[in-house]
Amino acid sequence: MTTPHTSATPEQFPERSSPAESRRIGELLRKETVGGALLVIMATIAIVWANTPWADSYFALRDFTIGYEPWHLNLSLGTWAADGLLAIFFFLVGLELKREFVAGDLRNFRTAIVPIVAAAGGVVVPALIYLAVVSQQPELMRGWAIPTATDIAFAVAVLALIGSHLPGPLRIFLLTLAVVDDLIAIAIIALFYTAEIQVLPLLLGLLTIAIYAVFAQRFRQLFHVKPAAAWLILLPLGVIAWAFVHASGVHATIAGVLLGFTIPVLHRRRDGVDPGEPGLAEVFEHRFRPISAGFAVPVFAFFASGVALGGAEGFVTSITDPVALGIMAALVLGKPIGIVATTWTLTRIRRINLDPALKWIDIVGVGLLAGIGFTVSLLVTELSFSSTDPHHDHAKVAILTASVVAALVASVLLSARNRAYRKAALAVEPAPQ
């Protein structure tokens, strides 16, 4: 469905991508699909292990501490995964955000406003639903941000499994929406989950990031053609920056985002490189996404997902907690309502046409997929409730339950749409001679 045409040429989202951009999106989808599958496998192993007679060994492993105490780095393995490994994930988020704003679908504000507003609706409405559910218990309101994030790897994995004939613009819409969603989640973590800031470590961290940026910009061609140079020069600087930011009280994953933003997207004229060659941000994304999708995020999921359910009775107790009810309602209902309502409203007000290949029922399917909150939702749970608070585990159970429900409902709807698109494609194919 589209808005009525006016005398002026209407804007359209997504804009037509170049062949190179289409190939990049296809490669990204394949990698995120593998990452989503690994994430599900590791989370499943953790849940099963945490509910066996050997559960104590799982929690002992998760809580085992290692690190240098004078630098405040004597952390549990679970914390190392949340604060350390997820910094790799957020570094990739920073790369993707910068690339989208410089050379991707977000570079043109007139059409970028569609996924920006859709993502904002997909954050605000779930947060309001959560707050409404827990309104009688003000101490629970600190978990308002838990259901605001979308797990792109999980969502793309579901889309890839059931969407062989779904239109390409639908995948672009989901990816772009998730990129903006990640940006909002980063801002929420930085602004609302930083209790106390230590100024000196923060300044030293920012100084190190600035030095990192100078090297990344000045020697971009070296890092482009010599992968070892990045490991020997940029990696140590990045680790130092991460350690300072961690010591400052700001969540250390923010360092990963800032470091990602320093990497150049485009070539300079004096680089003597074919303009068609990928920029350093895309090269780094290609090099490091397998580490993030294949190791960092699955390991985090393993340590973050293990919850002792206590059998059927314990599961019922968990999901009837107001925190769990708020999270489940926010993810399963709030996400699609917020995304679809804001997208529909904006396209009417600004007279922006969706790509002709898209239907509103497809956007509903994307909204349902966005209700798969996993990686960042689990991270925000760690920041919202202490591990000794019963709401901590109840929130995790709710995230897992809501993600499964959202994935199943989205799969039913988008599978039906996929069959319709496949039937339409077969109808227009030329008959064999």
C-alpha cells in the first residue's frame, strides 16, 4: 500500500540500492543467519544445563572470576562476556552505523527518517507498555529498557529460514530498522545505565580512542592491505581504550561503538585505490563479523541465558511476575504496534511511498520479528537487576519466552506471505517451449 501521488515526485523507502550494496546486504544476511543459529544453540545448551542435576557446575563456570584486580578487571566469566566480548559486537554495530549514515540507506535524511521513526516507535511503545504493567511497583520501573531492543542475528535467521521469496526491500527495511534500533539501545545504555562516572579514566579512554582514530584515518591504506597491522597497532589501542572506559563506570561496550565510528568508510583521493573497492569500514566488517557472530555473541548468550526454571511451577512463577508480563507484552505486542503505527503515520504525513514490492502486511511481519529481543535485552537485564534479585531471572525467562513467541507468530505470517510471493513469481515465469 502506498500514499497518494502528488504533483511532486514522491520519496520512496528503501531507495534502490546499487549492485555492490545489494551484494553487501546479501553477505551480511548470510553471516547474521549463521550467527543467529549459533546463538540459539548456545542459549539452548545453557538453559538445558542450568536445569539438570549438574546445574551447579554451570553457575560455577559462569561465576568463576579471573583478571587483574588493581585494574578492577577481576571479573566473572559472565561479566567478561557481557562487558568484553560484547564490545566486539558493538564495534561491528559502530561500523555498520557509520557506513549506513555515510554511504548506506541512512545517508539521505528524507528517506532515512522512515526507519528512524519506525525504530523510535518500536522503542517507545514497548517501554510504555512495560511501565504500564509494572506501574503499581515503582521499584520495577528500572527495567523499562529491557524490551526495547531487537536481536538482528536472531531476527535475520528466522527471516532467512522462511523467506526465500520475500522481496529484497523487506530485508533492507529490517536491517536498516535494526541498525537504528541498535543506535537507540546504545544511547539508552550510555545515558540511563551509568550510575557514576570516574572522570580521569573516562578522559584517558577518550584520549586513547582519539589516538586510535588518528591511526585509523592516517594509515587506512596500510590496514586495508595488511591485516596484521590492524592486529598489532589498532587492537592494543582498542583494548586500552576499553579498559579505561570500563574503569570510568560507563558500560564498556560503548567503547566498542566509539571505536567503530572512527574507522573511515570512504577512500581518499590520494589513496590511489579504485573507488569501487570497499572502504576500510567494510573491510573490517568482513574480517571481524565472523568473530562476533561466530564466537562473541554465542558465548555471551551461553553465559546470559542459563536460568534455573525450577520445573513447570517455577516457570509459571517466572512468567507471572509483573516484570515478565511487562516484558512479554512489550516485545510481542508493543514492538509490532510501535513500528507499524509510526511507519504508517509518517508515510501519510510526509507522503513517502514504501517500495512498491512491499505490502503493509509485510511490515507487520517485520514488526513481529523485531519483537525477538535477545542479546541487548539480556544485557540490559544485567544492568537493571542484580543477579540476586529474583526479577533478574524472571526477566530472562520472559525475554526467552517472548522471543520464541514473536519468532513463531512472525514465521506463520511471513511463511504465508512467502507462499504468496512464490505463487506470484511462478505465475509470471514464461512457459517452457
